[in-house]
Amino acid sequence: MRLILLGPPGAGKGTQAERLQAKYSVPQFSTGDLLRSVIAEGGEIGEMISEAVRSGTLVSDETVLEVIAEKLDHSSSVNGFILDGFPRNVAQAEALDAILAVKGMALDSVIEIRIPDSFLVERIIGRYSCSNCMEGYHDTFKHPKVPSVCDKCEGRSFIRRPDDNVSLVKMRLNVYHEQTAPLMSYYDKKGLLRSVDGKNSIDGVIREISVLLD
Ligand code: AMP
């Protein structure tokens, strides 16, 4: 399975990608997570990436392509992959097509998680993660079962993303509408695009995606 999940920040791509990874046994790659690991390593490239992330703009295509190409070259991707957060513009989509063509591969499906902007600000500013295992939680929608203790690793320290604040969310949504939304027609013309209703619960969305994929 070679799948792309599209949708605005806060649509639930990361949550769904993790579930799909477990269900279909193919790796998921989130360019946001991969770029945050490069930032954590420090150095000049990390600083450059951090500047873009902190301003809510896109990291350069060249940097992102380098990061994602390495993952697609990895042996774990040979039976497929799920991409979350990539491509983010038409130039990246064209570059992905070229990378796959060299490998004799093609995409199977592109699923758009559709959701109006009005739902997204609350979703994004309420989210936080365990700083140890990165399991995601939300102030309103998903609390740890034992307060302040991670369900997954029992860690007790939690973090919020610095770009998950109201003004940056609005900026990131503008970038999405201007640069990423044109991908819908790009993939629709190729006959690959299908969409699900991101307003549904996490379980409802995964059910809808599974019906499309199965
Ligand atoms: P995300 O975790 O997908 O919300 O991404 C967080 C930030 O990482 C974005 O606001 C961008 O600055 C950067 N980013 C993630 N994926 C890409 C991409 N494919 N192209 C450019 N920048 C990206």
C-alpha cells in the first residue's frame, strides 16, 4: 500500500497514520516529526528548519525531499508506506512521482481528511504529547486514563508543540489553503483522490478510510 493522507493541520492525519500503520503493517512517515527530529539534533540545518516551523511557513522543498527520500529508500518501505504531511505543494508531489517512477512504483491512493477550518483551532491548541514516547493527548478530547500519567509508557512529563498556538495555526491554515489544497485537483486528475469526513470521531474516520482501502 502506497498511501498519502492529505488534510489541514489538526485534521487527524498523524493519529490516522499511526492506526493505519498498525493495521496494514506498512511504515508511516510524518515529515513534521522527521523535521522536528532534525531540529532536535541542532546544527545549521536544524536551525534553518526551526525558523520555518516557528514562523508557520514551509521548509524548503530541497530539505524536505532529502529527508523523505531517505525514508523511501529504506528497505522498510519496499512493501509500501503512508505519508503524513508530505507532499505539501505541487512541486513536492511532482518530485515524489519522479522518485517513485525511478523505483518502478506508483501511488495507490490519496485520502483527503476533509474538515472546515472552524473545527481546527480548538483541536490544535488543545493537543499535547508525552515527552518520552510522544503519545498524543488533548485537553478536551483525549485525557490520559490516570491523570498526568502517560497511558503508553507511564511517563509523567508532557510537552506542547511551540507552533500549536492560535496565531501560528491561522498562518499554517493560510499556507495550507494556498499551497497544499491545489494537490486535491492534482491527485483527482490522476484518479487517486478520495475523501473522508474529518469531523467524525477518530474511530469513525478510521472506519471510513478502511472501507476505502479494503
Ligand atoms: P506538521 O507536523 O505536519 O504540522 O508540520 C509542522 C511544520 O513542519 C510545518 O508547519 C512546516 O513548517 C514543516 N513541514 C512539515 N512537512 C513539510 C513539508 N512536506 N514541506 C515543507 N514543510 C513541512
